Amino acid sequence: MTVVHSIRRAWLTTGSTGAQNYDEFADDAEITAIISANPHSALAIEMPHLAPDSLGKSFSDSLPDAVARLALERAEGGYVPAEHVVVLYRITAPGEPAAYGLWSMVDTDQISATADEPGLVIRNEEVFIEKVRERVALAGALGTLLSPVLLLQTAKGDELHAALAAATDAAGEPAATDVDQTGRTHAIWAVGPGPLQDELTALAGGGELVVADGNHRSLAAQTGRLPRFLAVVTTPASVAIQPYNRLISELSLPVGELPARLRAAGASVEELPRPAAIPAKGTIELYAGGRTLAVTLPADPQLPAVENLDHALVERVLLGDVLGLDPGDKRISYIGGDYPAEWLRGEVDAGRAELAVLIAPVTVDDFVTVNLERQKLPRKSTWFTPKARGGLVLAQLD
């Protein structure tokens, strides 16, 4: 019996409602600008307090606006209803292999966040609880899920990839397409009840599913006591892991004191005669005041391997011991792989941040190892691409 199911009451985009995931932005102003340029984007519903006509309201006070926007999109034909469907998903771009996925519903009681918690859906990162509360409140107000949890099928990934490729090739023209900010084309096709749907859900649920993106949304499903959550089940061949960096807007010490404080915490520090770039695994690069520092942070051999990954050392040693910051501090911005090293340096040079922290991407081997051991990665440490695009397939809750 599979843990992946059809969407009982779905709404499929007719075009132009696609939305970036809320964690794809460096600052809130970008969200407002995107909504201004495309008022039909589901961002106006998912991040209602940042829509131009709701600015100044809190997230909770903006929820009635989100409800009204979704109702209007449905009424004006931005979405069409479908019942008992799974949805084929293909993402393409010039020079890239096609990525595939299956929009579906997955059993919430299968989520496993610890080694002693049974379940086939492995959640692997720490989360920010305030974001979880917002996702719960939004789902409750809308009675609808707008963005999926991206799940990586680990046991039957190759078989699922081949089946999804064959199904999309045979499906004809897509029901809808949407082009994202990177130029990738997202295409969807609905598959109703029948042998193909049964084959795809069996393959998608045929082994352990790892949360590649959507840790907050998966926990929101548990917190909100939803029996199932909206997901895109994808394959290892469809994704890559990019860097996930940090910007610090305000330091607790003068920039000139940073090397000495790092060395006092046990780090090795070398100043580099070049602009900061994404480093190799085992070293981070810091950029502040026009200077680049290559830093090797001290590992603790008494801790599990996951606690000595680069992102964990940044969280524990650099942010905690050296800068005295909690990972949830508002002075820390988590910057995904869509923003290159040049952009990070530019934020520091422009005075919008005091420190850029550049970190090597988590390797696929490390990601798999951590998940098989049912341990958690640090917050915001894996930036999977391509991203599943919100606002394309909605799941109406019973």
C-alpha cells in the first residue's frame, strides 16, 4: 500500500499564477516587487502581508486578503478544478537535463524526524517555528495548500524517473506551462484514475522519501493535523544541491576584531588577496570591509558527523561562539544558490550587510548519509535546484 495518493480536489493553473517559494528571496521587498509586476502570482496569496495592497498589516491580519485573492483567481479562471488526479511535472531549460516530478498527496503520519520515529518520509533539517505557524494559519484560512513539499524518492528513483519521462512524452501538450525567474519552463499534465495513476503512485511511494525542500510545510501539516500534505515526488537525477550562504546585517564587534576572535575560538584564518568565492568543502570564506578571509572552523570529534558539517560549524562556532547570535536572529539572512558570490559581496560593499559567509554546498553523499541516520541538518543548509514552483497545482482540503 503506497503512502502517495491522488489529490482528491485539485485546482490546476491556467497560466501566470506560478510563484517562487517564500525562502527563495533575500528580502521582503523582492516579494512585493514580483507581486506588483504580476498580481496573479500565488505569492500574493501565500505571502499576503507583502502584497502591495496589504503592506503594513501583519501576516495574520492579512489572511482575509489572501482568502479573497484566491477566491477571485478561481472565479476569474486562473485555476480549473480537477478531482482524484495526480499531476505530471516537467521542468526544462536550455542546456539542462529535464527534471521530473509527480504532484500528489502524501500521508502525514509517515513523517519521521528522529531515528526512533517510524515513517517513510524523512524530514532532515531544523526549522524556524514562526514560519511553521504562518503555514498552519494560511492553510487553515484558505482551506487549500498552495505550495508542495519536494520529496526525493530514494529507493525507486531511477524507475520513477523513467516512468515520468515516458508519461510526459506520451501526454501531448501540457495542460499549462509557467516560466520562472531563471528561464526554466514548468509544465503540468493531469492524470486521472486508472493504471497509469496507480503505477506512478506505487513508484513514487515505493521507498523512503526525503524532504529536499519544504521542511516547514511538512511540519505545518503535522502541527495543523492534516492527514495528508501536498507534495512533488521527484528523483535524484532531477535535482542538484547548490550553495546556501549567509549575510549578517549587523555585527556585534568591529570587523577588524573578527580574525582574532575566530582564532580565539580555535579557527585557522588566512586573508586572501582576492574577492570571496564559494569555497571547497571544509573551509568557509568571509567577506567584510573589502577583505576576504579563508576560515577553517574547529570540529568537535565528540559530536556526530552531522554536527561537524560546514553549515553546522558556521551555526555553532561562527554565529554562536564568535558573534553571539542565535540562528533565528533577524540580523541573519539565509541566501540560497540563486544569488552568486558577486551578489553577496555587493550587499556588503553597498552597506546593506556587514558580513557575507560563503559555504560549500552539502554533498549528495553527506545528505544521504545524514538522512539514513535520521539526523537533522542545520537550518537552511541544502538548496536543491530546480525548485518546485508553487501556485501551479493546489490541493483543496476537506
